[in-house]
Amino acid sequence: MTIIRGATTIERDDKPSIVESVKTLLDDIFQINALKKEEIKVFVFSLTNDIHSYHPAKAARESGYDFAPLFAATEPDIDGGLKLCIRVMILTELQENRGVKHIYQKGAKTLRKDISEIFNIALDGPAGSGKSTVAKIIAADYNILYLDTGAMYRACGLKALRLGISPKDKGAVEKMLLDLNLSVEYRDGKQHTILDGEDVSLAIRENVVSMAASDISAQHAVRIKMVEMQREIAQNMSCVLDGRDIGSYVLPNAKFKFFITADSKVRAARRFSELAQRGEHVDFERLHAEIVARDKQDSERDFAPLVCAEDAVVIDTSEMNIDDVVTAVKKVIQSQI
Ligand code: DC
């Protein structure tokens, strides 16, 4: 008995998505493994319990896989598990002894990182465009890492502020970098930014750090160091990275690139309520002016500025809620993964 495994995800919980995904998965498993009908003993499907609208076994039968018993069962709900996922185990009696290939498609590629290609998703855009919220949801849904690159520049800015160094002072910043001890760690799926042994994840969110981060991020030496860390992480695992230059400079070959933007007033309003929720009260007009200044500085710096990569999908979120943006991003990913 040889068992061939496979899995896929569906875009939406509806019949066409289920039929299309099941058919593509089975067609590919059959074609890649050169399977013959007579070799198949049984198809066993399992599906996550957010799928209700159609039965994968029925979808398989309708797609011509009606020559062996088909069975499907719903899996228990697992915290942090992949969403809208259909798995299959095909029990076979192969006519000759040959190796088999297990097939993981779409979002399910992340289930088997060992046999699936690593892919990166670049989400660039200005402050307050909603990209970090979207990045976190996408990373959780695909069960891949979320790397907040802004946090790294913020930590550099924070260190400069603490040392009383101007983030614009090239010499002083280069000296500071010599003993910068910065790392990102992941606990319970959340990024923690560690600066000189201290978890600064909260401290870097203060508004005063935002401009310092923008100033320091314009320094060539800082970018070289941060980009090196970012590339190393992205090379070794599938991840979503949000930032300003990910698609254009850090990972020009990222499989998916998005440029998330929104009107500056809308972005300022979002930042305003984010800060208010954390108990930081700022003047709205001032915050708006700061955001506009930061956009300008981030876009006009010489090296790796905030720019929309030529091949990025642009999403203007001014009139979209987070669910709409996530759906739009996933639609592009699902159609190409
Ligand atoms: O996304 P954020 O607001 O946390 O980023 C803080 C600053 O860091 C931002 O003003 C520009 C800079 N940054 C950058 O230059 N490149 C990145 N990839 C991410 C952030």
C-alpha cells in the first residue's frame, strides 16, 4: 500500500471554489504521479470546519474520480490552523515500485514547507495604509511568518533617541551601528523586537519614534544592515514582509507584490485612533502634517525610497475596510500560487 497525500485551500466557501480546487489537486496528483485508475483503492478527504457549502467527495466524483470509494470528514477546529483547507490521502496499490510525489497547492503549500517552494509576499506602502494589519492577517491565514521591517528601523531610531544621537548624524549613527544588537523573535506568532537584550516592541510604537525611524532609515549604512537581516529571514522561510522598499529593493523577486496606499487624511485618522487606543493623545492636524512629512522624506530619500514596484498590485484602501483589503490580496495570491 502506498499513500499519496495532497492539500489545497479554497478562495471562498462556495461550490465553484471547492470543485475547482479539488479537481486541480486531483488532476495534478494523478498527472505528476502517472497514476492509473486501477491503482487507486480509496480517496480520503478531510476539510477544515469553516467549509460548509459543498462536499469535497462529491466534487471529486463530479470531476471524474468515481472509480474508487470516496470519503470525507471535517477536522476539529485548531487554533492557528490553516483556514479553508481541503486535504486528501489517496491509498494506492501501485503496479510497480516507484516513488511518489505529495502535492501541496495554494495556501496549503505552507503546511509542508519541506516539500513546497518558499514564497514571499511584499506589502509596501506609506504609513497608515493598513498594510501591517493586512500583513498580520495574511501571515496567520497562510500560516507563514510576518516580518514587520518598519519595527527594525524604529528600533534603530529608538536607540539613537536614547543615546541622544541625532538620527540624521551620519557619523554618529554609523558608530552606533557598530554595537547595535538587534534581533526579531517570534513568540505565540507575534514579532518581538529585541534591542540590546530588551523587548522594545511597545516602546518603538510611540509617536516620537516614528519620525526618528524615518530619519534614520534614510541612512545608507542603516539600510544595508537592516536589508541584510531581512533578506536572510526571507530566504529561509515563506513570509509576508511589510515596509517601503520590499518589492522594489529588498526582494525584487518576491512572488507577490502589493502596494497598499490611502489618502493621507484617512491614514492620519487611522494612526490617530491607533495611538488613542494605546492612550497616546496627539493633535490630529499635527499628526497629519507629520504623516505627510514622513511620506515625503521616505519617498524622496536617495537610497531605496518608498516606491511602488513596477510589478506590484496597487490597492487604494481609502474606502475599503480591512476585510475587503484582505480579500483583494488573497484573490491575487490564490490565483497565482
Ligand atoms: O511602517 P512604519 O511606520 O513602522 O515604519 C517606520 C519608518 O521606517 C518609516 O517612516 C520608513 C522606515 N521604513 C523604511 O524605510 N523601509 C522599510 N522597509 C520599512 C520602514
